[in-house]
Amino acid sequence: DAGVIQSPRHEVTEMGQEVTLRCKPISGHDYLFWYRQTMMRGLELLIYFNNNVPIDDSGMPEDRFSAKMPNASFSTLKIQPSEPRDSAVYFCASSPTLTLGETQYFGPGTRLLVL
Amino acid sequence: SQQGEEDPQALSIQEGENATMNCSYKTSINNLQWYRQNSGRGLVHLILIRSNEREKHSGRLRVTLDTSKKSSSLLITASRAADTASYFCATDEGAQKLVFGQGTRLTINP
């Protein structure tokens, strides 16, 4: 398996623009997680899905952020409009069907810079 | 919320020495995990220890868990330059999700 795939790997955009980050989880994994990593706040869980259904979005910072999982092999995280403080590395991770709290498999991340 | 807190924040040692990192957490857990992150990369799972286990080994890694003190340690023996990375502990919150600490940045000097 290729592992968790994220695109793009790097994104530079201007304030106010819409940003869409994409993730393909490992085939057969039922859980998908979106994280944000910054120097100041460390690694933060934004939202996670189970069988394509959003379970906990309490970490989504504000209404500018939205996430979807239209099918088992694809998820998006959208920021609209983007702001400089959204600059961070965004990771997608997936986990197989088991009790939550088990091993998560991370993608390489998308490094976002909002100017 | 931040459950695990690593100590020290940064550690620099010579190649061949042992590296020890500690993690403390606040609430009851079902398991605790350690992850490694190389610069510019995603996190990679290293080892998972369950709440009813006290020690676990994997290659040059040794993890201990003391639930009475709510703490864990990660020992890397005979360190190599390739071990240079950030190391994170992660705990489950009621088995619903993982909460990561801020990490320990480990540098192995040749």
C-alpha cells in the first residue's frame, strides 16, 4: 500500500483565497483524521471521520474551515477565506477498524503558507 | 486539549549514547503511543503500550509506563545519527481520539 496520500505537498496562497487540501487514506481504514501542526500550538486534531461520517469537529477553529469525506477513499479540508494565521502543516491520518486510540498512519503533510 | 507533555523539550547527545525522553499525562488512559517525526515529514508510529503493561521493547526502543504516576518513558539505546527527529507521546481520551504532546526534539551528534 502507498500509505496515506496528501496533496498538494506545498501551497502558497494570498489572504482571502480558498484553499483545498486533499487526502486519500489507506485502503480499508475506517477512521480518517485531520491535524494541524504549528510551532506555537503543536499538533492539534481538527476533525475525524468514521466510515465517512464526521464524528468530532470540535477542533475545527472556526466556520472558515470545513471538511468532507464523500467516499471511503477521499477527504478534503477547505479553508475559505484563508488568513495568514492559518499557515501551518496540515496532516491527514487514517486508522483501521478497531477501537479508537489505536495506531494512526500519517500522510506526509501539506505545508500551507498564507501571505 | 493537551494530554501528554514531553520532557525535555530538546535533547542533544553523542552517537552511541542512550537517549531517554519522558511523557506525563493527566487523565486515565487505555494506551499510550510514541511517534517519531523527521524534519518535514509526517509522524511515524513507533510503539504502543497498553495501560496494563509496564514495559515494552521493540528493537533499540524500550518504553515504560507507570499509570500510578501517569508517566511514560522512551529509551533509545545505542543512538544513531538517523535517530535525529522529534518524538511525541500520544494518549487516548476515552478511546475516542489521540492527544499529542509538544514533543522532544532529539539531536544525535556524530
